[in-house]
Amino acid sequence: MIAATLLLLSAFVLSPSFLAPTVQAAPIQGAPVHDAAASVAATPLRAPSVASLRPHIVWKPIPFGVRRRRQMGAYSKRHYGVWRWRLTEPMAIVEHYTTGTTWQGAWNTFAANSKHLGEYPGTCAHFVIHTDGTIYQLVPLWIRCRHTIGLNQLAIGIEHVGRSDAEVIGNARQMNASLKLTLWLVAKFGIQTRNVIGHGESLQSPLRYERYAAWKCMTHTDMSRPAMRTYRGWLRDRARAVGVPVGPAPEWVDIGC
């Protein structure tokens, strides 16, 4: 089902109007037409300003006061060895889907700050993208969110409202918003596209670190490898179109799970 959906969407998602525009140099005044064309073809793309890539984002913060920040610091101490609630150097982006049908449902879950796996703080993600393509930001980018075991200390979390990989990847408006948001974050923080992963790929990420032996193989299956191969392909195409470095291909590790 995923493969069929991807084939149907490829023409739309990768069409020139869907991708970010390329940058062209102006013809040299007075030069012959063929020389001007050659000049344009030889001119390398300039890296865009980060601000120009930022999509429209609606600020819908969840409560994340002193108590929750202390809980995040204590969680980090237990699982990563250092007491810290700040996200100081993001190196990865983890894509998720909510298994629900509304952004409000995800917001309510994250705002409740309920125990998860017997621990505080509750789960959260930095962004939720609704089915209509609206991007909601729930948490500042300098605060850690608990969204992926072993990666919360260095990853930004993006949730997509949907119940399957196929539903999310198959929603053109949602994908357009998601790719714009992710590309902006990649450019803003210098994140390599190989470190844009799905939650279902987290166990194979070389960046993953988890101190709890019992949690060694814990993860979710949302945004699996096949879906993320397509997603990263679309992301790389957009990055190249505007001159954002894409970096090397993903490298996966086997931790024996």
C-alpha cells in the first residue's frame, strides 16, 4: 500500500512547483546570449538565508515550567548521565506520527505531562503538523522534549497527525509543510540529512545513547525505513534545489536488538 501511494505522489511532490525554486544568476549586460546562458549554467547555487526557508509556524506552547524542566533534567541524568534540560546542540530530527486524527489530541497528551514508562516528564514533541499542513510549535527549540528513547538529548521531534506511514506520506499538504519545516531546521542547525530519521529507525542511529539496559531495544515503529527513504529523498532534492548541503548517506549500526 505504501509503495503504491509513493508512486502516485512522486510526480506531485517532486514537481518543480512543489520543490523550492532554484537560484539563477542574472545575464551579464552586453554579453552575447550564448555567453550569458553559459554564465548562468556555470554559476553555483548560493546557500539561502535561514530566515528565507522558515515556514509559517503557529505558536501553541504546552506548559513547560520549572517543575517540568527539573523533571527533564533528572530524566537526562538517569538516561544520559548529565543533568540537563536544555537542548543546546541539536544533531538529529526524528519524524513521528501521532496515531490520532487531530493536532489538539496530540497537544492535550503532551500538555498533560503524565508519567510515561513510569517516569516524568511526560512525552512531548517540538512540533505537530496537522493534516491540512498547519505547523504548530509546542516547545521552544532550546528545550529537550521526551519523544525518542536514546535521542532526546540531541534531537528535535516532529509529530505528524495521522495513523500510518502511508497516511502521512500520502498527504501532499502535510508533506509539503513537513519538508519545509525539516529543511529549515537542517539549515538552521547544520543537521545532516542522514540524521533526519523516523522513530522506527532510532535503534540503528549511531547517535543513540541509552544508559538503561532494560530500555536498550525500546522504540516505536512510526515512520519506518521504507517511508523515510522516500522522505529523505524528497528532502535531499529540496536541499539541493536551494543550495543546502545534504551530506553523506545514512550509516546504520546494529546494537543487537
